Amino acid sequence: MIESTPARTDLCKAAPRAHPRPEGQDRYTISEVVAFTGLTAHTLRWYERIGLMPHVDRSHTGQRRFTNRDLDWLTFVGKLRLTGMPVADMVTYAEMVREGESTFEARAELLQRTRRDVLARIAELQDTLAVLDHKIEFYADARRAPERF
Amino acid sequence: MIESTPARTDLCKAAPRAHPRPEGQDRYTISEVVAFTGLTAHTLRWYERIGLMPHVDRSHTGQRRFTNRDLDWLTFVGKLRLTGMPVADMVTYAEMVREGESTFEARAELLQRTRRDVLARIAELQDTLAVLDHKIEFYADARRAPERF
DNA sequence: AGCTTGCTTGGAGTGCACTCCAACGTTTTA
DNA sequence: TAAAACGTTGGAGTGCACTCCAAGCAAGCT
């Protein structure tokens, strides 16, 4: 049962992009999408509920059938997630996509703000790297001279 | 009342290092530490409860009196927090510090693992930057040619 | 002495992003 | 055709990192 995969979505770590999708199809079941994206079925349903997906097709019995477009969107959402953008902002973006071209400006702004945040975060991380290296070197020194007096 | 400051600690954003501490003192009240670190008093007490602080001194009436050493530690903890290290790992590190030199090896390892995580995260963010730039350029193009046919 | 402001505690509550459950219907495989 | 695997739903639960609360003691000022 795939439902029970933990998949610890570290909010700051990559989803394990498992299989690449086999081109030549355009209707995927939820478990296929799970395999392609590394998201859980729970998360996919939840994304739909909160409005983070464009309307997902259903089979005649009501089961979800995802398209290649949906997979592309999920790949993009995955990238946004990696930026650290809150899900609420992604939903806003998705809503703007649904509204059409009139929201181009606002979408660009949201993305630019995100871009600035990413740059700031990278700078922050590089700062911490300096501190980490400093400490690590201290421990290395301590090992090299374990009984200096 | 300082207690009610929201201070939205974004887990991926810098604390607003407010005042630099005035050298020449070695016993600070909790509200002074709040001013120096940007953490809330709640968070400072919580850090102590979970074992993330070395034993904090108390006044004769039981109020906390933080030292410069405590402030240095909090600065370091702030850096670790920026790396995205989970609090549980920081507590582990703090415990090792309390154990003494016998844990130098393990501490270095933890820091090295963290360093690798930071490098990976930076790479990830740089990846998202490419996607973001691609999209932003698309919207810029759309603005430059608003009525192409 | 009275008032205001600050500090104490244990425990409960919050927000985010999932994560899981029960109960049931559908599809695929043997 | 029967069993096993997969799909559906609303709503409840989880884990993290805080964040807040109530009730009460303490310190400083007038």
C-alpha cells in the first residue's frame, strides 16, 4: 500500500523525483502521479482541495485522471515549494493562473518577490557556512593537537 | 508589554538582530536578552526547558540572569537555526557540549552533516532560481509584446 | 502603601504542511 | 467470480517550533 509511505517532506529538501514519466499517454491515475512526483496520494488530494491544482479530470466513476499538463504544473509547484514559498502563496498564484492573462503583472511580482527571498536565503546560508566551517576547523585542530599544554 | 510581539520566526528568515549588547556587563534580564537576540521571552524560556541552553543563572528571587556566554551561545544557536537544523538536533549538540571534550568527534560530525545539508540546500535554491528567472522572463516578454497575433 | 511593569510556572493553544483513518466503491489479477 | 489492490470522501490527527494564558510573586517608583 503506497498510501502509508512516510516520505518526510522536509520543506527544505528535494522530493525524490522517482520515475520520469513515459511519454505517449495523457491520463494518469493517482498512484502513477505518486510514482512520478514523489508526493503522496494524500498530498495530491489535499492540493486539489485547497485549490492548488487546476481542475483535475475524473473517469466516468469519479476517479482522478491527471494529464501531462497536471504533471508539469506539479513539477513547477515542487520548485516553488523548494523556494520556501508558503502554500497559501502558491494557491494565490494558482488562482491567478485560472484568472487568465489579466494577472500577468501580479504573477510576475509574486515571482520576483520570491526570487528576492531566495537570494536572501542563499546569502544567509552562505553566512552560516562560514560559522560552520569555523567551528569544524576548531574541532579538527583539537584532534590534531589533543594534548597541547 | 514585550511578551505580545508576534515576531513571526520564519524558520527560513533572519531574526532581527536588534541591539548590539553593551560590553561591560555580565548579568542580563530576560527582556534585555529579548532586545539583543530578537527572540521572544517565551522562546528563551522554552529553549531552557527543552535543554537547548546551558544552565542559566538565577537572581536570589529566582529570575533568570543571562551571561555574555549565554548570549554567545544564543547567537550560535541562531546560526544553526538558519541552517534549517531541527531543534532536536540542536538539543543533541547542546547535550554534547555539556558532556565535554569526549564528544568533540561527534560534534564535528553533526556539524559536517549540517554543512553538507546547507550546501545541498544552496544548490537546490540556485536550481529554483533558474526556474523563477525563466518564468519571470516569460512575463516580461508578454508585457513587451502585449498584442502579438 | 499602592501602582505599574516585569518575571515566574505548567500547561494549553496556534499555524503550517501534511498525514492518516474509517468506511466504502472500483479495477485488476488469478 | 472472487480476492487483492487501488480509489473515493470528510474529518480528525501529527510533528514541529513556537506562542499564549492564567495566576501569582517581585521590583521600582511616587
